[in-house]
Amino acid sequence: MAKTFRPTLFFRVGRNINTFLLRAGVKKGNMTLLTVRGRKSGQPHTIPVALVEYDGQRWLTAPYGVVNWVRNLRVAGEATLTRGRHTERVSAFEVNAQEAAPILKRSLIGAPSFVLAYFDVTADSSLAEFEREVSKHPVFLVKSFSEQPHAYKNTPERKALFS
């Protein structure tokens, strides 16, 4: 049985250190800062996340389960990714279990043991087992707004926001 995520003091300190380093532009593997609008407060929330590259696409996986950034991203559908001075506005789409399973499996290859403790599968498990795991660890396809020139371009909502 996988552990249920509860942010410990050690985890919070590590998250704050990672956030500081990523804001300063320090490259930490595939880590980046995700800023997403809160679903209730409407305020932006920033958290370090790992972007997975697979099949020429970028993906966000939720190794700690359905936590606040996942819930917020489901509602908002868009966010910003930041590393140092580089900020990118993105849209994010949650994908189905069949599409998410290989990405989730790839994200576990070389993952630290403290992350693996939150999964009921291992990197050697079958894709069918990963498909069952996706309900606990959602996967989002991330697309830059620059890759989608038609998205939000002249919609009434966008005009109202920027009028």
C-alpha cells in the first residue's frame, strides 16, 4: 500500500529551497516552477514540479497524488512555468489513463525512493498496472500558448480581460 502524502517540515523546507534556486535560475534537472491560480482564492500559487519529456511532448505528473496544484490546474486549465528569468504561459490538459500510463511509467525511472513510496507500482510494472495508478497520480499534457496561436486569441473572455 502506497503512503498518503502529508507534507512534513523537511519536505516544506526542501520545497522552499528548490523554489528559491529555481527562481534564481539554477538548473535542477527537469525541475521548473509551476504557478497556477487557486480554484477558491483566485490567488497565484507557485510550486516546484518536474516536467517529463516524452515523445516530443511535455508532461506534468503528480507523484504525490491529487494535491492542491493538481486540483487548481484541473480548474484553471492554464499556468505559467518559470525557471530564472524565463517564464512561459502554458495550457494543461489532463489525459486519460491509456495515454498517461507510459508517461507515468517513464517518470518513475530513476525517481528517488521517497517519491516511489507514494506509488503502488514500480518502474518494472506493466502498463495495465500503471493505468490503474493514474487515478491516484494524474498526468497533464503541457502546451505552450506560443504553440497554439489560435487559442484564446480573440475570444470574448480575452477581450474583456484586456480591454
